[in-house]
Amino acid sequence: METDVSFLLAADILLFCHALFVAFVIFGLVLILVGKLLEWTWVRNPWFRVAHLSAIGIVVLQSWLGVICPLTTWEMALRERAGTDTYAGTFISHWLETLLYYQAPMWVFTVIYTLFAIVVFASWFWVRPRQFGERPSQDTT
């Protein structure tokens, strides 16, 4: 089968967006915690905090339900349509194995996602977001 470059490009763009989502979840928490210590007011933005908490919540829910991320499924379908190889499993497990030579059962990833979500949830109380409509200058540390 001949490779269809447009489907391959779409799959790569989707992979890039997926990586950005993962980076948002991971580095969002890092920025929240660092922002608390450095008194950055933007880390208390309620829109950012709700988006961040929702993002990890979706990951954990999919993990608990045993659902492969729709972004992964869509990417694999595009790669198959392009006539290239796909990978089995989830986006995270594939790239962790590829980049870190790490193999673990899916339940390990579920536990990791859940623990990470607990830390994100706890950060909601340690670094309280301001109320919607409240001005940043009213933040207290």
C-alpha cells in the first residue's frame, strides 16, 4: 500500500497535539507549585486551574474504565489509513516504553495517573484558585 502523505501529516499533527496535552498536564502542576512558591498570580487563574484539573480527570477516568485515549485511537487510524505502522496500547505506555525502555502492566499506569491526579487535586487546596471574576490583585498567598 502506498503511503498517503496527508494522512501521515494529520497523524503527526495529532501526535504533536497529544504531546502538548501531556505536557500541559505534567508541567501545569509543576508551574502551579512553583508559582505558589514564587507568588505568581496567574497560577491562581480559575480557567487555567479548571482546565488543568479536568485534563487529568479525563486521563484518570479513561484509565479506570480501561479506555484507550481517543487521540491515540484517532492517530493510529490515520497512520493505518496512511499505510504506515501503528502501535498497540496507549499513547503514554507506548512512548514510555519507547523512550525509557520501561514496561509495566496497564494497572501501573492507572495507579500513576491516579496518584498524579490526587496531587493535582491537593494543589487546588494548597494553591487556591481565585473566584471567577475576581481580580488577580486580590490574591492572597
